[in-house]
Amino acid sequence: MPVRATKRGAERTPLDGAHDVVICGASFAGLAVARALAGAGADVLVVDRYEIGERQTSACAAPLDWLTNLGLADAVSQRFSELVVHTPQRSVRWELPWRFCTFDYPRLCDLLWAQCGDARFETATVTGRTREGHRAHVIHTDRGDLRAPLVIDALGWRRVLSNAPAIQPPRARLSRGLEVHPAGSGPDFELWLDPRYVRAGYSWSFPAGDELRVGVGSFDPRDRVREPTARLANDLRLPDDGYQGNWIPHQMRDAVEDGVFFAGDSAGHCLPATAEGIRPALFFGLACGRELCDVVEGRQTREQALTRYASVHEDRRFAWRWLLRMQRAIGLLNSYPAMTSVAQALSVGRVIERGFEKYLGLCPPPASGDAPGGGGALAGHAAIPA
């Protein structure tokens, strides 16, 4: 765990100054942006309320190729080549065409930060922003104001740097997830499509070495998920230890606004239907960092970078809408025996292979051995299939 850069309380030191790039948010998307800027010669500052790797809010599972190709394999806890899907009537086993993995969040963030070159990190709570002239943004924090022409909001679903009216749950288009982390182990990567736990959503158990990540997620922000999470853990004969949870955006928002780049949950990059947010956060973070790298090195203007990054985002909006339709269908089918027939039909090798390959292609992993800086396999629109 990185050492806290400032002291707490009255001993916290003021924070100010101008930088080339200020990245607000130090989780997957923010660190991916900083990684892509490594070696570009930019003055990059990353700020977050928490230390890097301090606050895990998800089950931390992702396609294995993403971690291995980015040099993050040392954070992997467990690998899976199958997905076990449970319905009230039966269980089916899907053989996946590529492997998933669970990983250790602090370790992965530590490894990712080590690839971010000369970027600096400070703990500060970002509260908003204003414009200073045509190009400069002023980012307001609880330690003072920061200035930069290139600013990224990777702070999460609250979209702190947006000047649009805030939309809070339950009116916001958000899912909600909660899980427990009891000690234990197991061989299977498991999902429950079972209305006994949640109707519009799913439940899960993801082994991660010496712990199990057991939780319930609902596509309806009005649903209460604590009681069904505890009940699922009890049904699995596990204690409901180590609660953690978060709101999960399930609809895309704009990737650029008023000269600011948005990545990860702040842009609604979490995939609907599956609530997979880590892979899209890394993908769009690297894509954003690639465009910023070209600005810093003089190959394009900030306005061109905003346009190109927005086009990568918009190229996928159609797919996000289809996944949102699938999410709604899950909410309807979960209450009927038909869901068992659907799960069984999808277990056919050719169907599952084609479906999961297309799903992976929405945010494909970078090339094997991708080095920090320059965006790697993401360098160029032709390498990013829609």
C-alpha cells in the first residue's frame, strides 16, 4: 500500500499549482489514463479521496488476458474457464472461450501505479471545477485549487466534475450491488438467476484464493440487497462477513463535457446486463490516455483529442443500448421457468463461444506485453473494433 502523502486533520498541507494533466480518481480508469501517459514528458497529477488501492468496491473479476497483457498477472487470485449458472430448476455449466479471473485489488492498483512513470499522487477530495479562460480548468479540492488544461473525471458515478444537475438514486439510472467476503475457497465461478434472491438482477459467488466474494446485485436501485445477500451467504453455509458495495451505472453518459474527459463509471462505462465495469474502465482509460499523449507530444490539439475520444465512446453506445435491453429482459424472465431454458440453450458450445467472443470484443484487451505509454494496441481507431 502506498504511503499517505499528507497528514490528516489540521496537519493536512495545502495543495495548489498548475499541471499539464490532472486525473481525478485513482482506481481502474484513472490509473489506466496515467499509465498511457507514462514517458510522454507530461506533468501528471493524480488525486483521490483515498490512497491508491485503499477502497475496493467490487468483486474484482475480469478477463484474464486483460491482466496478463498489461503486466498485472501477479495480482491474480484465481482463474476460471467455466461459469456455473444456477436457476431455481437446475444448474448449467458454460464453458467459456476465454478465461476469467479474480484478483487482489490493492495489489493490482499497486502494480498499475508502478507503470505510471513520473506521475504524482496526492490524497484530496475533489468537490467541483470552474473554467479559467478558454483552456484552463480549476479543480476545487478540500486542500486547495489545482489548474490544468487537460482534466479527467474518473471519480465514479457521481460525475463530480460535471456542471449538469446531479441525479441521485433512486431516480438515477443505477444498479446496486452488495457482497460479503467470508474466508473460504472453491473451484467454481458461479451466478444465480433466481428471484428468491433478486428478481431484476443476479447473485454470485466468486472464489479468490482464500476468500469467497458472495453478493447480490439489482438493476432496480429501489431494491434492498442486504437481506438477500446475507440469505445467500447463509444458504451457502458461510458467514456474512466483510460487507462492501456500491452503486453501478448501467447507462452511458457523455464522455466529454465542457472540455473535460470522463472515463469509467463517471461516463457510464459499466456494461449493462453483466455490471462488468473493470474491463471497460481500463479500456476507455487507455483510450483517453492515448489521446492525451498525442496532445502532450504535439500531434493533436485538445479539441481534436476530445472529438476522437468521444467517437470511441459513441461507437459503442449502440452495443450498450442492446445490453440494456438484455438487462430488462433478465428482469422479466427471472420470475419464470423460461429462464432455465434460456440458460440451458446458451450452454451449447457454438452459441456460448460466439456470444462471449462478441462480448469480449466490445472492449478487447491490448496486445500481449503492452508497454506503458502510447496506448499500445489501442493506438489508432482501426485497432478498436466497434
